[in-house]
Amino acid sequence: MTADIPIVVIGLMGAGKTSVSRLLGEALGRPVRDSDEYLQQRYGATAAEIAAGDGAEVLHAREAAHLREALAERPAPVIAAAASVLDDPRSRAELKPALVVWLDATPEFLAEKIKARSHRPRFGKEPLALASELHERRAASFAEVADLRFQRPEMSKHEVARAVLDHLKASAT
């Protein structure tokens, strides 16, 4: 794994993408590109605010734009990508050259995280119902693109980052 290949951390909201991406970016000396930060900086709004004001389609298009822009950057960043990007076949295809790390988590774990942070869109659903629906809808797409898969919270964010770093070290030899 060379430094010119992006690392993309995927998973449903609340799985720990931002934290794991930051740990990896720090360890590797790479920039980190986070979908939530991108939305706030580019549009002055959280994902929840964009979904409520402009709709889910606009939110998801902006999240896909973030992924495309980040994948094109050099040096290659670590990218915390929104799960919605996997709904788009073009975005899934654009992930092929990247190392894709899937943070899988139970809907119960994710629901607690969704409740805890107001920036996460709920699309008019209770957190557990939303997490269950999204997990069911996107699991196959995650599996299609993921090079590595880790179960959260069985593995801590630090353990996940260490496992990814170990994988990179082993693949470099």
C-alpha cells in the first residue's frame, strides 16, 4: 500500500468513521477528509440541517461530491465517507482503487450514537428503526466495496486503527 492510495472509512452514522479516520491520518501523516466537516465548511450546515431543509437527495449528492473530491486529492487522504455514497453505483466504482475499511455495527449500538448527536439526520424516524433500516439496505453495498471489515463496538476505534495499520504494513512487504 503506497501513500498515493486513499483510505476510505465507511459505515453507518455513529460507527466511528471520523475517529478512526483521524487516528489513521495522524499515524500515517495524511490529511483527513470528513464528510460532516465538509458539509459544515462548504454549506454552513450539518447533514441533519441539509436533509431537513433541502431533502435527502441534495444531502446525498453533496456527500457523493465530497467523496469524489477527496479521492482525487494528492497526497491521498484518509476519508471518512458518508454511508449514502454507497447507494450510488458510480461512487462504489470510484472506490475500487482505494483501501476501503468498513466499520460494521449493530443497529442498537448505532441508535445510541444517533440519539447522542444532533448533527446526524433522522429522516423522521426513531433512531433504532432508522439504524435497522439503513443497515439492512446498505450492508450488501458495504460488503461489495470493503477490503477490511471490523465489528464495532467489539473492537475499539484504537484497535481498528491498529489493525488497519498492521494490514498496511503487511501489504507493503
